[in-house]
Amino acid sequence: MAETASTRKVQITVPVADVSVIEWLDAQYSTAESIRRLIRESVAREGFVDVANRPVTPPAHPAAVTPDVPLDRSAAPDVPLDRSIPDVADDPADETEVDPEPAAKKTRRPTAAATAASNTIDDLLGL
């Protein structure tokens, strides 16, 4: 009689350009165990689905993203400059203000925009 295999060997190939996956693989003590746990979490969340070809649904409430680069006034002189986000260099309070509360006691809560952005990313990744 033929013996039943006790394990199943699976091989993956990662492109050299996929730096984040390579760094993640290098950080694992046991790559096989880490991948098995990720698969179990995926099955618990989504069931037995083809993860590579699952449909992507846009989030119900997309998060607004503000640009990090200041608007070039010479390229678009008629566009008003958005002053809703204060520029660090324009805020004199930053130079003189002393925080009476020590940094160790501060608890940082995410803003509504940050929470919406993280929910959006989680939704896109299916987390």
C-alpha cells in the first residue's frame, strides 16, 4: 500500500522588486509557520476564496487626502491656497509654547481623518 503524505510542499516565487515581501520573509523566524497562520486568518475572515482574484469593493466613505507638497502658485495663480492646514513655519506658537504635560503621559488618539484612512486601507486589503 502507498503511504499517505504527512505534509504538502508548496513553493512560491517572489520578484526581486517586491521589497516589502522579501523584507517580511526575512523577518520571519519560521516562514512556513507564519504563512500558515496568515492563511488561517484569511480563512477565518473570508472563508475559502481565491484571494488573488477576489473582487475589490470601494469604501462606502472614501477618505479625503490632502497633498503634502505645497501648491505651486506660479503654475496655477487663480487657484486659492488652502489654509485649512496650518504651515509649521507660519505658526509662531510652535517656537514659544511649552507643553506642561510630559510626553510619557500623553495618549494619542487618531483623528477622524486618520481613522477613516486606516479603515479605508483595511477595507481595501480585506482586513
